[in-house]
Amino acid sequence: MVKLLQGPPGRIILLSMLLVPLKGWSISNIENNRLAILPEGFSGKLMASIDGKSGNSKKEDYSLSGNLNYKKVTNTWLALFERSYGKANEFVNEDAIFWHGRLTHDYTPGLASEMFIQYEEDEFTQLQSRALLGGGIRRTLNTNKDNLKFAYGVGVFREKEEVDLVSNIGTEYTSRLNLYYAYKHTLNSQATLSSTVYYQPAFGQVSDYRVLFNLAIKVRLNKKLALQVDYQLRHDNQPPENNSLDIPLVIKKTDSNYKTSIVYEF
């Protein structure tokens, strides 16, 4: 472990862990950060959004996310984090965290292998913790157009989930297939449209699957700053439940949200 945390990749992982106050998210949109051509060395971006309301009703929503990349020849290290917190009329209604680390090795300009590690928590889906380790193959497609980029990936991962069922903490180990497709379209010199779809079914359980759809539009304000609008839909076909309680624990299968953020790129 000590050797893994030495050098530039290790510093990326340590920095991302220090930046995140521990609490959770879900299958986040990793691909939205990977379809750009990265320079050698360090690069990255930070995104922040704040929404509020006062008067007859009071609401506060905060979101902070960012990613840090390190590229050296055919290897690219990525560390990504996201933290969201919200209150409505003094009651907390969102408290989530997501952290992801990934190593990608390019065999050819269009073919790469990848290994990843991930951790997340989400109080309002009863997720105490979710940790996973996996890998796979990534393929980038050539479109003969500079303004269009496509990529897809196939892989597997093993996850450990701890879910608060109110009366007890349930722990479950699951192996899943990881399929994704990513698309990025540069509309003009200022605007970019991107979209990603993830599908993660459990091995041997056709009805146990998760889906994430993300759509983002980014408008560049200058070389460093941009305005981005995101829409995200998440579906868990078998969310946790506990029918033995006086008031049964029921988690909705589908969540969706949208947000507007200021993006700083470096």
C-alpha cells in the first residue's frame, strides 16, 4: 500500500481523499471527464454549485466536485470526487459523497485497459458505504470528425455494500458487469454537448441491475471558466427494503436531478 501511494499517482489519490469529507453518491459520470485529449503531466477541473431559497420556505443546496489527472506516455491516472449536501426548512434532505480512482493504459490510440477503485455513501438511499474494485477494456471510436467523439467499455467489478435497514445493517457482496457508452459533440468553439449511459447487471440475477444516464451542456466563458448544466437519472431495479418494520422501509427505484455549475479547468 505504501508503494502504491508513492509518486505522482499516489499524490493524486491522497489529495482526492483529503479533499472529500466522508458521506455519499452513486454510479457517477466518470466518462464526462475522459473524452478530452489530455496533455502530459497534471490537469484537471473543479465544479461548484450553490442554490438557495428564503422566505416562506428555506432551502440550501451545495455541490462540489472535481477531478485530477496525471498522464505519462501511455498511462493516465484519474482521481475524481463529488460531495453534495442540502437542507430544506432546516432539515437535511441530501448528504452524499463519491470518490473514484482509475488507471488507464493505452495499447493503441483506440484501445486501452483500465483498473478502478471506488467508494461512496448516500444517507438518503440508506447506503452506509459502497466499495468496489474492478477493471475492463475501453474502446474509442474514430469518427473522422474532430467535433465528435465516441467511446464504450466492457468490464467487471466486485462490490461490498452496507445498507442501513433501520433495525440492522445489511452487508452484501456482489459481482457486476460494467457496460458504458459515452458521446461528446463540440457544437462550436464555446459549447459542448456530452452524454453517457452505464448499465451494471449482477452476475446470475437478471432483475438486479443499475442504470445511469447523464446529459451535460458546457458553455465556455473563457480559457479557464465555463458554465455547465447537468441532468442525471439513476435507476436501481432492486433497491434495499425492509417490510418487517411498522412503517416499511421503501426506497424509490429511480432518482433524477439537474444542476448548474461553474467549472474551473487547469
